[in-house]
Amino acid sequence: MLPEWQILSAVLDVHSKSSASKFIDEVCWRTYWKGWLELRPSVWKDYISELAEDRERCKKDVDYTQIITARSGIAAMDAWTSELIETGYLHNHTRMWYASIWIHTLKLPWTLGADFFLRHLLDGDAASNTLSWRWVAGLHTQGKVYLAQESNICKFTAGRHALEIPLATQSAEIKTSQKNTTPRILAAYDEPIPSGRVGLLVHEDDLSAVNWLAASSELVAVAGMLPLAAYQKYGIEEKVIQFRSDCMRSLLPEKAEIFNCPKKVAEWAHLQKLDAVIMAAPPVGIWDDLILDLESSLAALGLVVIKRRHWWDAHFYPAAGAGFFKYKKLIPSALDKLVDQATNL
Ligand SMILES: Cc1cc2nc3c(=O)[nH]c(=O)nc-3n(C[C@H](O)[C@H](O)[C@H](O)COP(=O)(O)OP(=O)(O)OC[C@H]3O[C@@H](n4cnc5c(N)ncnc54)[C@H](O)[C@@H]3O)c2cc1C
């Protein structure tokens, strides 16, 4: 919701680049995953169709049902499941252990685990979540899987959790149609803004657009969109929707309305006599179909949708085609620009 550049700008106000370098890298992982998926949208589509098949196949699977209701009988997994459901959060280590036990020890489909996380995590993100599950499963980097170790879990949880079963020491056999496809060329999103009345539409993936897009054009109206039908389609929990709605409400101007479907946005645009709607380009994920609906609802009224990509994403995304360590070389120049432009985020 708050993008990486905004978080890092706040961090650099109080810490030096060198003292915050580990944290900066962590935050840049998020941009990396987003860029990686943006370059390969078919990976998300494949995940969605594989998920539908796995869900059908496993709907009566006892292990699956028990694990997602915190009744697996493995105390650690049950505690983490309850924590996820209650709080909408798990620490990064726990997410890795959980995914590893799910995939390699319990031999459940990774897609169902990714779906379970996406439905409950307050920070649920199509790119970071799907690609992290793929990484644990060994689908991301050839020959590399993540296998959780009991000693590591004991060390970092101070022995709090019993593991009643031995953890897998080798990868489960993963049947998948997923491939790491060749990266596509990204759209530049640099079409000129037509003259006339322009309205800003803010979506939940980048609430900071209310600042950086407002600074780039003369706006006559601002509104938000929370895609409720898409949330329902993906089974996103009510608590997560409420969290996103509260975040959006707190960042939009007081009088700005929040819509939940393209039709309502089109009505607003019509009422405001807009000629164009500008918005941050939504990332690959749950907005995939929605953006097409939105564009056609507005086109029916003769309005264009102008999409923009923040310079931070435009800087990093093309480099996310390769591994993180090559991509990481772009961090220093991005931080320099961030410090220079701190007033215009
Ligand atoms: C199986 C699995 C699923 C995950 N699902 C998500 C998800 O849906 N959404 C999500 O944002 N992250 C996801 N992550 C990455 C990471 O676990 C979370 O970003 C992190 O735990 C969030 O907690 P924090 O804010 O306390 O992070 P901190 O450790 O304080 O890190 C600060 C910030 O850096 C970013 N970050 C840190 N590590 C990563 C990482 N490995 N990948 C991407 N960003 C990172 C996040 O924006 C995070 O808020 C997942 C990781 C795994 C292993």
C-alpha cells in the first residue's frame, strides 16, 4: 500500500545508507518480485489456473482441511495458522518454514498454500507471495528449494514449538505446468495527458499516488477504488479488506469517494465531466481483468485511462528479468534520486 520509495525516503531521513543497507535490500526485494512478475504476467495466470485444478482435486483432502483450520496436529504449524488467521501477519522466517513444511513435508500443492496466505495476509501481494511460494517449492531458481530445518526453527523460536514429525530433507516432487517465461517488454506508460478535465483514481496497491500523480498533473477530482468483487473472487478475508479500506480512507482527501466497481467509477467520471482518468498502473495480479473492465466502462463514455509508472518502478522493473544480485546494482542510483526528490514522492 505504501510503496518502497516512500518507506525508504522516511528511513533515509533518519539513517545513513550504509547503516540501513540491510533493510534497504529487504525493501528492494519487494520491488524485485513485483518487477519479475510484471515482466512475466503468464506466471500469475498459470498459478490461477493451477490453483483452480488443485482446489478441485484437494477439496476433500483431510490434511489440507486440517492444516488451514489449525488442526494439523503439528503444534508449530497450528500455532502459525492461528497467528496468521488472527493477526494477518507472519514473520518472514515463519512464512518460509510454513511454506516449506506445507510443500515438502506435508506434500500439499504449493498453489493452495499461496492462496491461503494471500487470503489472510494484511500485506498480501500477488508478486511477493506467489513468487516466494514458488521459490520455496524450487520453481523459481533451477535446482534450489528451501527446506526448513528443525534446528533453525528451534533456534529462532527459542524452542517454543514442538515439531512432532521429522521435516523433509529433500524436495517433494512438484508437478507443475509453470515455466519461467522470457521477460516481456514493458509498456512505457508515457502517453500525453489530454487537455481538459482530469480526475485521479487511486487504487489500494499504491496509495501514495495521491501525492506523486497529483504533482504530475492538474486534477479536478480525486477518488479511490477498492475492487470488492475481485477480493471476493480471490477469497480475500473481510479483515484484510477492512484494513485496506481504512488505509485508503485515511490517505484520500476527506471528500473523496471510494468506489468498488468500474461502473461506479464511470458514473463518477461522468458526473465530474471528466475527459480523462489518470492512475498508477496496477500491478499484475488481481487487477488483471479489472483494468480491462475499467477501461471499457470509461471508453464507453468517451474517456481515456492514462496509466503511469512511478520512476522507482520504471528504474528497477526492467532489471528484474535476471537474479536479485544483478538487479541490486541499481539500488545506489535509485537512492541518490530518492534523496534529491524527497519532496515529490
Ligand atoms: C512464503 C512467503 C510468502 C510471502 N508473502 C508476502 C506477501 O504476500 N506480501 C509481502 O509484502 N511479502 C511477502 N513475503 C515476504 C516477507 O516475508 C514479508 O514482506 C515480510 O515478512 C513482511 O514483514 P515486515 O514488514 O516485518 O518485514 P521486514 O523484515 O521489516 O522488512 C521490511 C519490508 O521489506 C520488504 N520485504 C522484506 N523481505 C521481503 C521479501 N522476502 N520479499 C518481498 N519483500 C520483502 C517488505 O515490504 C517488508 O515490509 C513472503 C515471504 C514468503 C517466504
